[in-house]
Amino acid sequence: MSDEIRFKLNGETVSYSGNMVRRLLDVLRDDFGLLGIKEGCGEGECGACSVLLNSRNVPSCITLIGAVDGSEIYTIEGIRNTEQFAVLSESFAEAGAVQCGFCTPGMIIASLSLLEQNPSPTREQIQDALSGNLCRCSGMNMIIEAIQIAANKGGVKW
Amino acid sequence: MNEKISESIVRVDAHTKIGGQTKYVGDMKFDGMLYAKTVRSLHPRAKILSIDIPDIPDGYFIVDKNDVPGKNRVKILIYDQPFFAEGAVNYIGEPILLVVGPDRDIISQIISQIDIEYEPLPAVLTIEDALLENSPRIYGQDNCFVSHEYIKGEPDDAFANADKIIDGEYRTGYQEQLYIEPQGVIGIYENHRMTIYGSMQCPYYAHRAIAEGLGWSEDKVRVIQTTTGGAFGGKEEYPSLLSGQVAFASLKTKKPVKLVFDRDEDIQTTTKRHPSVIHHRTALDSNGTIIAADIDIKFDAGAYAGLSDVVLQRGMFCASGVYNIPNLRVRGRAVATNTVPNGAFRGFGAPQAFFAMDMQIEKIARIIGINSLDFRLKHALKKGDRTCTDGLLRHDVKIPEMMSRIEELSDIRDKIKKFKSQTGRIRKGIGLSMFYHGCGFTGNGEEIIHGTATLRKYPDSKVEILTSNVEMGQGALTAMRKIVAKSLEIPIEDVIYENPDTSRVPDSGPTVASRTTVIVGGLLKSAADELKQRWNEPGEIEVSKTYHHPKYIEWNQETMHGDAYPTYSWGINVVEVEVDTLTYEITPKKVWAIFDVGVPIDERMMRGQIEGGIVQGLGYGSIEVMENIGGKIQQGTITDYTIPTAKDVPEIVSEMLDNPYEYGPFGAKCSGELTLIGAAPALAAAVENALEIEINKIPVRPEELLEKMEL
């Protein structure tokens, strides 16, 4: 493994050198200050640490930094100014999909990843796409509804 | 704000949470901050013979019992578990010491080199073991932290005259809160003062516990709640232990110290819902009417008392469910075992009690051959009836209306018949549960706390809410603002409500017992009404209100007689399931739910409570399996302890029915815990219907269903 890797983070090329077996989660939070990514379990089960890695919804707690060389990563901070985020944000607020908020940035990442691949998902497809993101407050239905609302809003290219 | 209070608005905290801008305790950093990790007991019960600490690098510290300047006991109801073990441990995972320093990897290396020598002692690991005459005594004379009994009417006479007596024994398992944000606190010692930031429900609980542990006066301690990523009771009493630990660590190191749990550590060592064994004995007359019940409740408290006394009391005050039983004996015991201490969890003793009562009702109806829906309605409480503790139900009980509506929505009456005697691989079933939740603290709790809430109007006409109640996802920041804004007829944007800081807010009591809206919201409503009268006074205006029960409340804590709660919220749930008779997997297909919470402060936030509570209840009844074998939690990771995911949730149809409470703000009663109670018993009743068997234990596990079916 080379001493330095490069990857695109929130649209900008960045480099990282050092311990390549650190978790992507720790590097993004501690080195890059991206605190919108949360650690809920450290085992890849809860999705609070979700990031978009080459457009896929991936838990950053079980991804090693060494493995992202040449990849494109987006965190919640990097999508905040997009029109897709604006639609999702409105939809989550309207649907009452937010309670304690700890899972929410990860849910937004999972939703965006789904809608980019499938702009008109069925309920079952949404359930599948969110199956790696846990929410203990909402019971999930209101999050599923938020994604349905976002998909139905139109006027935005996913 | 001219519309009805219940009309939904977008939560005030929605957008910052969606954007990931909200800071939780794990996101906070302070100059020179150190990290802490806990070294824990590996034995359920043992003496600590020696602790061998390796040479540790500069800048790293061991913090243990010798670093507790005050009392090394966490003040909860009594002086309880030690902050750090004192020569003995009583459960696997009990904290012994902290390793503190700047680098978490080096902390882990130090921990791996610490050698603790134990002398194992005979341990008590189950309720049954604890109550054996020859078992080791681990608490008092009888291994019970508390034993209570109350009697209503003349149960002995009624049993003597009974036509039929029916027994049933019911068991419930652990449930882990599994808030997605793990436990976390930061302690900062500066200028002879201690400040704690933490994810918690009860800043003043932590405040008192820290002051006692430090041996300081309370005015030198400050607790600031950080936005809390879910709690469900799990951050009621538990953060007091952690707050003390980081306070001692910061006092020793003179640096900020952060302690955030790993998920596994959180699952294995924090408080959970009490497992229970509940025995019902029900007496019927010749008309098939219940004339008496004898109910014995045993909760596994774990190794320390914690809140078990009051959890048990709430369970006892729900023992006979929503049914009017004139003669009653209820006994309750919180049993000591060498297992992780159990504590507060949404429902607080009620889910166990309602499960047992509902299953017993189904059993009786089956035995005497009557439709269980009619049997329930025949015995349902109504206004003017006496509660289990002989209190008077002064407010309307709308069970008949709720029942007819849920029958209409779910078609349960016909489906129960239709689902009998199925033969295919996949079998459908439908079941119902009826339940209540007493609003606010149990018994005389509110009269002990006397919560105070304050409103402060600034010269720019902004109004600040000052209470110690926290946002933990349930929507307090929005609900309380709505109450104040609507009362004052001002825009909600003009109402300020920050996360509580004990140096700024009065003690309005903890954020527990579904009391925030009904009790503290009620105080804010009356403060706002007064402020409105005084609105044009010059300068800053401050109005404080302190809670007193409505005058009608009569309660005797000694005999447990009278009004255990000032009022009640009510619910009926119906769950329809499919059971696969090859795998015995249970799939909830649809849920219908009706609630009377007085008047909801926000319909959409209330729906959030309903959806979340029901799904947590479905998990409690089915997939959330946690066992303790040999004192060790067997499902100690989030991979092994499964909670419902997006793929597991059924459609939930819910409605609310207005039934205003005159002492609640805008008629609101309690709502947060109520919503969890009914799903598990309704699911269990649905499995009974699908398979024509008797369920007496939750979670209902496929392997146990298979065994029952093969009998």
C-alpha cells in the first residue's frame, strides 16, 4: 500500500497519509471535522455513519481508509447545498420523519443513494434500501413516507 | 397560532438534525480533552483480591474508588451502586476503574495489561434462584430490594365464594433501549467547579449524584444536557453513574474528560427493562364475572436497587389492567440477582403487567367459552369505577367508543372467527390489547418533587422557557414552545427554549413518566396565562409555577390506597400477524391503534410517538430476544440483539380521540409511554388466534412455538 492516498471528498480532491487501517468514520470525523456522520454501533449495523461511496450507501465504521483510494465520497456536509437535499429535507420535515435526529443524516444519505438509482421506488424497494439504517424513535414508517413524498415531488433530477 | 393546538407544525429541530448540524456529546471537543474507558468486572459475584496496574505513560491516569472524594455511591432512590467497585463486584460489567488519557489506542493497550485477581463467590442468577431458601443472600434477608402488597375489597372472602378459579403464569424478557446515540458524558473541572455535559433525561438527577460523589455543595456543580439521541428511559438514572465518574476523572487530571460508550459496552452494561414472572389467580362467579384476583409480580432487578422500587410500583398499579375487579390482592417484589441492573424503560413496569393481564383475560375467556372482546368490554373500567388501588376514576373512560371504532377499522370480530382452524403453512391471526398509562409520577412522586417551571419575558418581547426537561427525540422543544406561544398568542419563533443548564433552569423534575407535557407543560400554560396578564409591565418579567396535584387526589403511600395517578391515558391496539408453520417466524401484517391522550399537542408528533412506540412494542413481543446465562448477556452486540428494521414494520393505522383533561395544557394528558404497551400483548394474542395455542411468554420465539406445536 502506498504512503499516500487520494480521494474525492465532498467534491474536492483530498489526500491522506498515515495509518491505512483506521476507520473511514474516524478519519472523516477527526481529521476532516465532518461531524454530521455519527457513530451508532461501530459494527456496520445501524447506518448512523452512512456516507455515499461511489454513489453507494456505505457504513463508514467498517470501511478502512486505505480502501477508499481513488473513490468519490460524499457526506451529509457535502450534499447540504444540493437541490436534491432541499427536497429530501422538506420531505423529512413534512413527514415527521425526524425525532432524536441521530440516525437522520445517515437516513438522508441512504435516501439519496436510493433515489439516484431509482427515482420512483415502491414501498418494498424503500424498505430494502433502508434496511441497513436503524431508527429507534420513528418506527420507520414515517421515514418511508418521507421518501415517497420526496419521490413524488418532482422538479428535481435524482 | 389561531388554529387548534393539535394542528401539526414542522418540529423546531427538524432541519438542523436533517442537515447533520446538531451537535451531540460525541461531537464536542474541549482543549486538552482526555478520553476515558472503563475496566469492568468479569465475574457475576467476586471479591477483588488485587489489581495489578502496569507502568503507564505520562499523561495517562487510573481513576478508581480512591479518587471519589465524597460518597462512593450513586444517589438514585437510595445510595446505590458504587461509582467504582470497592473490593467486590456484583455483576459482570460492574465498573472498577477508568483508564484516562489522550490516545484511545494507548488506553486500550493499558487496559489489556491490567490484571485483576478475583475470588469468585457463589452468585444468584435468576429470580427463582434468588427466592430459594438456601440460596446465597446477596441483599437483605430475602434477596428482595423491596416487597410491597396492597389489597382492595375482600379478596379472601371472594375467593372462598368463587365458582371457578383460574391460574396463569406469565413471563417477560429483557428489552434493551437501543437508543441510536450511545451513552456519553464529558466532565470539566475548572476553578473549583464541575461542569458536566451529557446525553441525559434528568439533569438534576445527575447534578445531585455528582455533588454527593464529590462531597461538594450543589451550587458548585453544573449539568448541561446535550441534544439526546434517543433515551427511552435508558438515560434516566444511568447517566448519573457516568457523570460522577468523569467528574472524578476531571478532578484528578485537571482536564476535560470524555466518556462515550461503545455499542457493545452499552448493550451489555447499561440498565434494561426488567424481566418478570407474574402469577395470576382469578376468581369467577357462576355468571362468568371476575369477582377477585390475586396477582404476584416478581421483577428481576439485577445487582443494585436502582429505580426498581418505583418501576415495580407502576407495574403493580397496572396489575389488573383496564378491568374493574372489585377484590384484589397484589404483591410485588424487586428481586436481587447478580446480573446487570435493570431500570427505566418506556412503560416503566406497565408493559410486563399489561401483557400478563391481557393473556390471563384471553385464557379465562377461552376456558369459560366466551368471546374475549365481549369479556373485556363487560369488565372494562368506566368513569366512577374504582381503580385497582381504590382510587376514583373521575374522568371519562371512552373504552366503548374506542372499541367500536377499532372493531370497525380492523374487522377483528369476524377475523378472529375466520382465522380459527386454519390448516395451510401460513396462518393468520389477530389479537387485541387494552391498556392505560397513569400520567406523571406514580403515587406521591409529583408531591415529593414539586417541579417548578419558569417563563422569562425579555424587553424585546421574546419569551424564554426555563425548565429542566429535555429533548430526546419526543419533541419537547417543539411541544413546550407550542403551548407557550399559543397561550400568549405570539409567534412560536418568539419563544426560546435551550437545552437545560442547571445553572439557569429550575428543577422541574426529570424527563420521565410521560410527565413533560401534562405536568410541566401544564405549569408553563399557567405561567403563560399569568404572563399574558402582566405583558405590558416594563422590563424583564419572570413567572414561575410549582406543581401541586389537583385537590381531589387522595393517596396513602403506606397502604397504597387511593389515586395512584391524577389521570390516565388509554389505548386499544389490534395486531394482525402471519405465522409460518415451517419456520414459526411471526410477521406482523398490520396494526390498528386508537388512543385517548386527552388532546394531542401536535398530531404529527403524536403519530411519531404512536408509530415508534408500537414498533418498539412489536419488537418487545417478538424479535428482541435477550437472555442472561451465567450472569452474562448472551446477545451483547447489535448484530445479535435485533430490533425492527424498515423491512419488519407493518402498516400502522392510528387514530386519536379527544377527551380533554382539565388540568392538562389545552386538555393534554400523557402519551409517550402509553404507545409501547399494547403491541406485544396484541401480537401474542394474534399468535394464539393463528395457532390455537396459549402464549404465556414474550418475546414469542419461533423455537418455543415449534416446541408448543409439537407437544
